[in-house]
Amino acid sequence: MAVPPQVLQWITQTYPKPKIDPDWLVECYDWIVGTHGLDPARDLHQILQMIDGQLLESSLNDSTVHYTGLPRNIGQAKKGTIGVPPVLVQITSITEIGHSAFTLQSTRQTRVDRADLAGLAEEDGGEDDGPIPRYPRSMLQFRISDGSTEIDAIEYRKIPELELGETPLGYKVCPEDKYMEHDLTLLIYSAAPLERRESPTRYCLPGTQQCHPEGTSRGRARWRSRDNLLA
């Protein structure tokens, strides 16, 4: 089934870089329309919301055209920018660089122990020892990817929405077009986490306990059916 021009225009305007893979978009559109019985003449807004949700839950490795986001030669450059328009990227790793490895490991072990005790307390009907502690927070370092190219990034200022142990890998952001230097580190001055938009639960992404990928290869994706995609 052909994707309507209105959908193509919306995709191009909303996510200009990297380009959305046409085959992925066709399969996604067909699944949404066929599964939910939607008519683009009547239900265009719902269709766009669901495509948006499916894209943000996908791996950019599968849903985008490779090498159409970050500059391909960014690995050889020492200075420069990520280019315009803004590039949609996903976080592939998060590291706290403002605290020692010993402190982080101690916190991790406490979190594991507390989670185990909470599970036992729930089974036995007893009381747990309180909430699982958060990691100490100073400055975060990331690896971010547009689906084909990865670069390092660090916070220039604290971004409250991003937190070690809470932000799932695969979380998507749109960094501003800021100047890069010092070994290809992108200083994230004011990245716009997409969870700031209408429905935070929509953007739980693959590779985490909270949300597992439904499809892992281009052309064979299995689409997610979730009520909050219609929110």
C-alpha cells in the first residue's frame, strides 16, 4: 500500500536527518492501517502518532537510511559541527564521569541488593528497605548514534531528563548544531530529549528491561501494539 503524501511530508519535516527508510515506513504504515482499521482520510492524526511512536521505539539501525544523519567523515574531523537540520540520534551508552568507579560500583551493588530484597519482601508480604538508591549525579558522558555512525558526547550543562540507571539505552535526543572540538566530543548544550513531548511512556526504547525490541532486521520488523501509541 502506498504511503500517502501527507505522511511522507510529515516524516520529512519532523525527522529530516537521518532519512527514514522507505521500506520500513511502508511496512509500518501498512501494519498500522491494517491492524487498527484506520483510514488516512479520517484518521490521519492517529496514524501519524502511531508512526511516531513506532519510530521512537525502533532502533535507528533498522528504521533509517544509513549515513544520512551525522557527517560520514566525522570520525576523521578534529573540529566542526554536526550540521543542520538537527539529527535524530539514540543513546547507546551512558557513563557518569564526575564520580569514581568505586563509588559507582558500590551504588550499583546496593541497587542490585535492594532490588533483590524488594522482590523477596513482595513475595513474603513483608516490608522492603525503601526505594532503590539512585546513582550519584555530576556529569554524564554518552555514545550516541544515528543508526550508522557513533560519536562521543558529554553534557555541557546538566540535563535533568537524563540519568544513569534510569534513562534506557536507545533513548532518543536531538542535539543542537553546536561546535565540536577536542577529539570529537559533542558538547550537549541543550539537547531536546524527545520525552519532553506529549507522552513520556511512548519513548521507552529497545535494549532495556522496560521495552524490548519487536523487530531486529530491516524488512522483517514486527510492529508493537500499544494503547499509549494512540494517546
